[in-house]
Amino acid sequence: MAIAIFRFPDMPTSWDSPHEAGALSWSSTQPRSVLGHAVLEAAETVLRTHGETGYREMWVLHPFPVAALQDLRRLHRGDDDCRDEQCRNNLEH
């Protein structure tokens, strides 16, 4: 998976801007399983730290994406052959 993060001068007005209008801040290429695991761990940490209510208080307009996290967890642990001990020992969660 190729990942690129671009910085734009004005985020509120730059949503539809082409990549060339921004400055590349970081890029990487990783296997799907590595990226999936990193996103899964980060989302689970946010949920543990803030809970759904705390997340909503911070983001205001958007609730925590519980269903998306459950889908990612199921797909990653079922399809990515993750070697992380937590993924191997906790398939039902």
C-alpha cells in the first residue's frame, strides 16, 4: 500500500485540490497487513483512551466509527495472517 501525506496551505478550502497543490510531508509503502495492523491499533487506542463519548466531544460532528473498526478488525485478523500475538490470540474479539 502506498501512503502519502500532503500539507496544504488552507485545509478548509483544499479538500478537492490536486496533490500537486500541496507539499509532500511523508510517504511510505507498506504491505497491507502492516498498514492494517497499524490503523487497527491506533483506532483501538483512541477508543480505549477517549471512549465513544469522549471521541464525540472532541470531534463534535462525527461519532467514533465503531462499525468500521469492527469490520477492519474482522478483515485484518481473518485475512492478513497477522503475526502479532494480540491478533493471533484474540481472533474472536
